[in-house]
Amino acid sequence: MNTSPPNARQYNSRLGLILFAIYLILYLGFVFINAFAADWMEKIVLAGLNLAIVYGFALIVIALLLAGVYGLLCRAEPSETSSKQESGQ
């Protein structure tokens, strides 16, 4: 029995766009700091590492986490075979 709603594709698309927007905002923060306050990137913020290194690695880790969240929250698209089996065809 497939418990996936018929609008799974719409839900998945919306979820993907929301997670993309979150990442885009974080990435734009990195770009704008580099463009308009580049000296901030030289400041030591964590364990002897400067902001550029910490922020850059954080972006990579966040991208992986968001991909995992997307994978966990995505709904499966109902297949034709399961739809036919449920309807008795």
C-alpha cells in the first residue's frame, strides 16, 4: 500500500526550493562579506582558523546536511504499478 499523497512532486519541489533558498542566503552572506568587508575574513574565529576557512567549511557541511534533510523529508512519487495494484487492475 502506497501512503504517498498524489501531490508528492509538488511537495518535493517546494521543499527543494525552500532548502535551496536557505543555502543561497548563507552563500550570499559569504560572497557579500568577501566583496564588501574582506578584512573580516582574516579574523581568527575558531581554533586558530580565520573566518574564511570556517565559513567555507561550514557551507560544505550545511550543503550536505540540507541534502540529507531533503532525502529524509522527500515523499515518494506513486508509481503506475502500485496505483494499478491498489485499484485492482
